[in-house]
Amino acid sequence: MSAATEAGLTVAELEALLRGRPPTEVVPPWPGEDPDTYADRATGAFMTLYLSADVADDSPPG
């Protein structure tokens, strides 16, 4: 989750993508995948999902 927010997704956007599911259910880790590699891959997958969905967070920053 922190890798995705550091990459630019807001918490609200992530919540809209996850819809109450854990991140590992939406983007399952690969067997033997280390946490940093998974975070990078999952962030890319979340960005792809975000760009293909209408979940923009239009709230003001802060």
C-alpha cells in the first residue's frame, strides 16, 4: 500500500480499487517473490487498474 501511495495513488483511489479486499487478493504474490519485488509489481498492477477504471479522487489535497 505504501509503495502505491508513494507512486501517486491516493488512499481513496486504492480503497476504490480494492473494494474491501486485501491487496494480495487483487494482485496475488508469486511463489517465492520477495516483498520489495511484490510491492513494485503490485504497484504497477494497481496503476494499470486505476487507469482503466473510473476511481479518480477529486478531493482537495491535504
